[in-house]
Amino acid sequence: MESRSTRLKHYGRAFHSRSRIREKDRTGAVLEDFKKTLSFPTATCSLQDLARKGADLADEQVVLYGYLGTRRDASKSLTFAELHDAGLKYTIQLVSTPVKGVDGSDSPHQKLRALETHTPVAIDGTVISRKAPKASDASEGSRNIITSVEIKVENLIPLNAFPKDIIMLQDTVFPPEQRHLQLRNDQGLRDTLDFRSKAARLVRDELCGKQDFIEIETPLLFKSTPEGAREFLVPTREPGLAYALPQSPQQYKQILMASGIPRYMQIAKCFRDEDLRADRQPEFTQIDMEMAFASGEDVMGTIETVIRRLWADCLAIDDLPEDFSRMTYQEAMSKYGSDKPDLRFGAELRRIEYMLPVDLIHKIGPLSDPAVEVMKFSGFNEPQATRKFVSAFMDSPEAQPFVQNPDGQPGIFVYDVRAPLQGLQVFGFEAAEQLEEMLDLDNGGLVVIQARKNVPFAGGSTPIGKLRLAMQKFAEKEEYLPRRTGFNFTWITDFPLFSPFDDAEPGQGGSAGISSTHHPFTAPKTPEDVDLLLTDPLAVKADHYDLVVNGVELGGGSRRIHNAQMQELIMREVLKMSDERMKDFAHLLEVLRAGCPPHAGIALGFDRLIAVMLGKESVRDVIAFPKSGKGEDLLVKSPTKMTEEQMKTYHLKLRD
Ligand code: ASP
């Protein structure tokens, strides 16, 4: 008699050989299934053709591709199913009945009934005229439903069965880890990519087709130079050597200007290893361009043409102004507290410290000699509702950065004819009267004041500038004010050429305590600015222009320093870069030295441009595979840990 353990051993062996057979069967089935998909028939007609020609194609034999949609088994021998085209834009009805002589699981009828929705298939069938259902059935979301004909299924080849464990309903939203499913399920997202592609085509057509630019690809394996942003390094197998990914094609495009290319453009990938919180991506796309024998005026004019073309052809908006408005950096900062002001609403800032009683200045905050600015929001005509808005705003998370401003909280006053001194009694009689007149308060309004250090403007915004936007946004969200609409473009010009060094940015590594506001290749604006370079560099204005729309900086550019000696002087004498850092730019100086013509250029952020055109909140909504706030691609799961092997190859070692 077999012992228990021998019996178990036999069972075990039998089990193993059975599972080996099953494994073999499965492998065989995988191979056979795949073979069938290798030679799937060529489509003879698209769903778009069927939508267009409808009953004219009745009785034709067609082969169609697409994805199966919902199915209804009306009876054992009658099934209806939807077929969506490859672009998921059109839907046609499939009708299936058993085909005589073909039985079992091989029968197209049974196959159709066994397949999951979303499975890609090739369908062989006959076009049948059909009585159109009610008009309301003719579209479903953004999909066009073909109603004049249907397809009688004669053969069906599943091309890759959709698995049961993925549940994809019409309104399922997938996480970034399943971006492919989100793309497949979200027509809006696919339309955005389509829009983006069309916009890129138009830009190329406008610049290269109409304005004699040539598109030139510049290298992605570049070198590390202190241009301004933090770079990504790409180590090589040569010990200690690395490329850097370009933060922009800036240096190559200037080299092209010295190389006899009069007009360059590129829709370029750029890489910056920077703070990702502010809706930035570590890799992003720019419409980059440069023009030789040209000034900033030429560049701005060209960009305006491109923008007008995009708005007209992609958005059917053809009333953008012939010339975009302009504002200097000083004006933008003093009127709006921002170098990218949203001009779709007023609330302009004015300085008022000169009219305020001293004791009020002390109450405003800890600064003894502050600049105090005031702004008025129109549209708040009902004091009671306005007070409600003010407390809701001040209690909101949006207001907290302003409440915690170390230079003092904002002062917010509701103009109210029934209140003492119309609600402005804190200001005292005289100042209240002056304010009423200055701000034209007769029709009511919300008055906000804020103190700041009385120093020249630097950087992109002041707290009151941010508050202006935050209050407007909150008031719109809570429906106190109507939503801002339209597009309001403006050029911001005359930026300071240098800014006080800011720890958050790598800058150029010079020892002068300043860094280039834009990049170290930007030219001073006027001869007077050139004169100030060595004596008062922070007072020098740059020939630098940013294009701003609706509070968003679309991009910026400048006239460049085209002369090697001048470029060297700025780097060595003004920024006080070390010899070592200067060496990083030796190539550029050598190129400029070779009779480089004057040139100017610009780059527009393409992702941001598309987001603005489509009114999307985030650039992630207009990028096929965006990175997360931590710079990860959650679908492919990058970045990944380097293996020992890779580290060895690149001569790298992790520090403890
Ligand atoms: N390279 C610059 C940037 O990326 C744009 C320019 O000056 O053309 O911001």
C-alpha cells in the first residue's frame, strides 16, 4: 500500500504535470491568438465615411476597425452592439445573428457576445439602411452616432481582448497611474491634444511658411552653464563627465545667429530642475525663436502676428488689437503689484502713505516708514453683503498668507454711506475725504490697504498684488463679482537687467550679490543704461519684454548682447563671475567674436499658451504625460532608482 507521503508525492507530480499542460495550453493559445491578429483585414471604410455617406453605402460589404461599445443581447439569436471608431468620435450600431453553418465559440455571433466592451476589433459586415431613431439619439456626449445605417456582422476579429478587471464607464476618472485609460475615456483630453497639435502646426506655418523662419533642432545633450535655472545632468561613461539638458535653446540659437541663420524657430523641449509647486513641469515645451539684424520691436511684432493667427484660427477670435498694449515693469508693479498683471479687472493700486495720520501708520504694522498702497474693488455696492464677503474671505485658507504678512495685515474697509465717515473713520476726516475722491467711492466699493517696505521693486509681485488677485478670484468663486472673461494681452518692458541675488535661484554664481533678471545674455536698453553698468547695476534697465495675458506670463525675450567684449564685461566686471564660471561660456564668447550680428528673440511657454487658450487651470491638463508635483511620471513610475550596475557604468557613488 502506498504511504500517505508517496500518495501526496504522486498527487503533487500529477498536479504539477497537469499545471504544466495547462501552462503549455495557455502558451499555445497566446501564440495562436496573436497569430490571428497579425493578419487582420484592411479597413475598407471609416466610420466617418459611413456618417457622411450613410444610406449611399447600403448593401456594401465593408471592413471596419474600432472598439466595441455597449452590447444588448435582445434574444439568443439577436445582438446589438456599438462600434466606436479608432478615434472614439463616431459610433455605429452592429447587428449580429448566428451565421448559418458556423457554430460554437468560433461563430462571430458568439464571439461578439463573449467580448468585453472596449475590445478593439475588426468587423466584416454589410451596410444596412436603417430608419433613423429620434434626433435626440444622434449624439452622445461628444460622440457622433451614425443613425442612417447599421452593420450586419458577418465576421469579427478580436484584436486584443479588454480585460474584465478594468472598469471603464463613461464618467470614470482614472488616477495619473492610469493616464492611458484617462486619455482613452476622456474625449476632452484627447481634443486638447488635438488642439495642441493644430496650434503647433499653425505656429510653424506662420513662422516658417509665411515669415521665412527655419525650424532647427538644437541638441538636448548640452553642457552645464550658469544661465540661470537649475539643470538636470546626464552623466556619461567617461569618469566625471556629464552633459546637461538645456534649460532652453538660448545659447544654441544665439550661435545660429552668428552662423548666418537669419530667422530661427523651434518648438523645443526644455528642462529645469526647479520648484514644481507653481504648476511647473521639469520638462516643458517652448515656442522658441530668434531673429538676426533685429531688435526687440521686430520680435514683439512677429509674436503679435503669431498670437493673432492662433486666436483667429483656433479660437475664432479675430478682434485682438493690432498692437498689444505695453507697460513698464515699474508701472506694472506700482499699479498692480505684479509683473504679470491681470488687466481684466481694475483695483489699481495707489500710494497713500503721504495722506495717512502717523498713528494710523503705526497701527498698520511694524514698519516705521512704509509704503502704503490702496486699491478699490468696484461692484461691491451693498454694504451688508460686502461685509459678509470680507469675513468669508478673511476666514478662508486663501487669505491666510496675507493675514500672516510680517509687514502687517491688510486693512479692509466697506464703504457705507450710513456709517460714520462712510466706514473710513480710521483714516480721519481729511484722509477719508481724499480717499473718497481719489477712489471715486460715491457708488460704493471695497477699500483695501496694505503696507510694505519702502524699497525699490524687485521680483515678480508684492503682497498687495497677490491679494488683489486672491480677492478677485474669491469674489468670483463666491459669486459676488462676475467672472473675468476675454483675453487681455500686454507687454511688460524695461525690467531691471539685474536683481539682488536670491538664494532660491542658482543665478550665475557671480560674487557681486546680483544675478541676471532674465539671463546673462540680455542687453541693457539704452546708452544711459550702458553707462550705469559699472556704477549702479541694479538701476540698469534691460531690453527685455514679457508677454502677459490675463495674469499669466506667456513668455519672455530680449535683445541680446551680440558683442563678445561687452558680454565678457558683463559677466566678469558686473556679475563678477569667477574665471572658472567664465570658462563655461567660452564657446559663446568665441562665437560672438566672429562678427555676430545684432539679434533678439523670445520664447513662449507652449504648454501654458495652450492652457490659457483653452481656459485650463493647470498645464497638466494640456500635456499627454505630465509629471506630478514631485516630478514623477506615475504611469511609467519614473524616476527610478539607479542599479549598482548603472552606477558603476557612470562611475557614480551615493553619498551616505
Ligand atoms: N531662453 C529664454 C527663456 O527660456 C527666452 C529668450 O530669451 O528667448 O526664458
